[in-house]
Amino acid sequence: MSDERPEKQLPDLRASDADRDRVVERLRDAVAEGRLDMEEFEERLEAAYKSRTYAQLEPLTADLPAAPGAAAAAVPAAAPAAAAGTAWPGRIGGTGSSALAVAVMSGFQRKGRWTVPARFDAVAFWGGGELDLREADFAQREVVINCVAIMGGIEITVPPGVDVDVRGFGFMGAFDQRDSPGPTEPGAPRVVVTGFAFWGGVEVKIKKPKRPLGGPSLRKEL
């Protein structure tokens, strides 16, 4: 009976957002090291975010060498360590409010309480657009904002603690991230900004929310 106890304990332990984030970071390192291809990475990434227990997380990195400090990471995170991101779980999940914004010789705005879909397309042609994510919810942990700015501009504002990855390409234009989001908070979403700018620009700004996370909104929901 004693030999079976460790195996039965593992499925009973619920994984935290910080535990899932550590597994995701190890998977990203494995891609950079050439141990996983992108198809394997995407499959495991999806499985990691769906995992609810340690038993579901463990197989995702079982065939990968331990990363430095892995012994400490294997211990469940203490409650104070995750306190900074306690508001995030309630803001991730659901259906996107809208998936497209277009400005042709005009402008668009998305701000206040709205839900960012898994992929959001923003187009500005001789116009401008503003996407404010500081009070937004997120359909899933990782979202992609694809921007096309042609002789126009798009401004994206995210709160500190969010993982931001700017990958866009500018031809006689620019994709700009001037501010640092600081350390990624446990459970915070990952925002990937990609696309193309021609004689235009896409700018990512980091600003604190005008209200505490989880508090009442100061703006109407879009």
C-alpha cells in the first residue's frame, strides 16, 4: 500500500497559475534549445494551460532536462508569491467582445471593460486606433493582436506585469515599445503584437490601470 501512496497524492494536488507558468517557461526554453519543434510546443502549451493538477502538468516536461532551479520550482508556490496576480484568473476566459477594428480615414477605440479575443485584427489606413487593455478581460492566457498600419497609427496600452512580445515589421514605419512592463505577474496574460506598418506606426505603452484590478470599472463596457 505504501508504494501506491505517492502516485495517488500527485493527482490530488491542484496546480496553481504560477505552476502552469513555470511549465510554460520550461517549454519555451526547450524550443530555444532545439529540443521541441513549434508543433510540439503548441500542443504542450495548450495542454499546460488546460491542466488542473500536477499529474497533468508533469508529463509535459518529463522528457526534458531539468532547468536550473527546477528543484525549487517543483515545490508548490506559497500563497504570498502568487498574491500579486490573484486578480488575473478572474479576467481570463470567455468570448471576445469583438475581433476586428478598422479605421479608414477615421479612428477606432477599444477601452474600458471588454474581452480581448484569442486573435484581434486592427487596421488603420490614413487613420488611427487605440486599444487599451488595462481594464480588459482576455479570452485566453495568450492573445495575438495583429496590426496593419498604412499611413496611420495604432496605439496599444497594457498594464504592468503583462508579458508583452512585439514582433511586427515596419517598412518606412515602426513597431515601438518604449516602456518596460516589468516582471511578469503570476497568472498574467501574454500579449503578442504582430503585423506590418508602412509609412505608419504601432506603439505599445505600459501604464497602470486607473482602478485596482478586480475593482469597479471607471468606464462603460464596450
